[in-house]
Amino acid sequence: MIDSLSVFFPAYNEENNILDTIEKAIQVLKNLKLDRYEIIVVDDGSKDNTGKIADGLASKYEYVKVIHQSNGGYGMALRTGLYNAKY
């Protein structure tokens, strides 16, 4: 049985989607009744408000973490998420 889980989202210019996506992920994780979980948003150099919105979520929820990086593309954002996942 799984008791902990890391979920990460590579994000580039997702200001219209990131809030809803993270809030839906929070509901799913809560429903799984895990002992520990985290959500990581990898802001891959967004030029819109993706980073600000994600930072607001991280301020609101202790299990949401945001990593800001220069735009390195989808592959780099995936690696960043995987390397920073605790669970």
C-alpha cells in the first residue's frame, strides 16, 4: 500500500490553468488519505503570472512547493520535478 506520494507539474505560461489544476490535485490527494504528500510546480521560465499564482498556492498550502527555473523545455522541467520529489 502506498502511504506517500509526490506529484509535480511542469508549467510554462499556465496562468489560466495552474490554480484549478493544483486545487484539483489537492482534492485527489486528500481523498487518497495518504500519510504524506507534496505537490511541486516547476515554473519553467513562464512569462505570465504562472509563478506568482503558484507562489500564492505555496503560501496557502504547506505541501505545495514551487521551483522557478529558466526556460529549459519540457524535459528539463520533468527532470527538475523528479529530482526534487521526496516521495
